[in-house]
Amino acid sequence: MVDVETVLKEAMTIDGAIGVALVDYSSGMALGTLGGEGGELNLDVAAAGNTDVVRAKMRTMELLKLHDNEIEDILITLTGQYHLIRPLTKQNGRGLFLYLALARSRSNLAMSRHQLRLLEAALEI
């Protein structure tokens, strides 16, 4: 098991990583961030905005009565970036998600998703 700081540092070693955050989707606040320097990405704004994405998807799943399903991840594909949102599934991580922004030209989406999944599994809150 690894702590938040270690997970954020490890996430930044993923090929193409621009920035990463651990976000509380009840408040929209980032509990930890790393990267996003140089004005390339404001992680606090991204945390708040992606909270709305997670809430909307959860609300839609509730309306569709998809009670036996959980969100594994949400992918937002931009022309120059990938944005991955991975809700934490462990009991002590409920209400939180990992957010990872990647430079599309420097990343491998499948490997990035796999590495983020491993980091989420190892994270101890």
C-alpha cells in the first residue's frame, strides 16, 4: 500500500503525464496535485470541472438503475490530450477520484489506463 504523495509521483512517471490530482467529488476540491506547471493545466479548475462530470455520470447511472455497475474510468479525448478519471473503489476511498491528464502525442492510452488502475489499487487513504 502506498500513500497519496507516492501515487501522485508515480502517476507523473506515466508517459505523457501533464498533471495528476486526487479529488473529493463531494466538494470538488483537489486533496493533492502534481504537475500542470507552466500554465499547461490548472489542476484546481480541472478538479472542480471533472467533479461535475463524475456527478453527472453517477446521477445518470442511478436514473438508469445500473446499481450493479461501478465506473471503472471515464475518458475524455481532446485533440491534444487525454483526460482520465478513475473513481476509487475501496471503501476508504469512496467519494474520491484520480484525475490524470496526458499529452496525447506522448502517451499510450491503454498502458496509461492500466498503470492508473494499478496505482488506484495500491493507494491507501
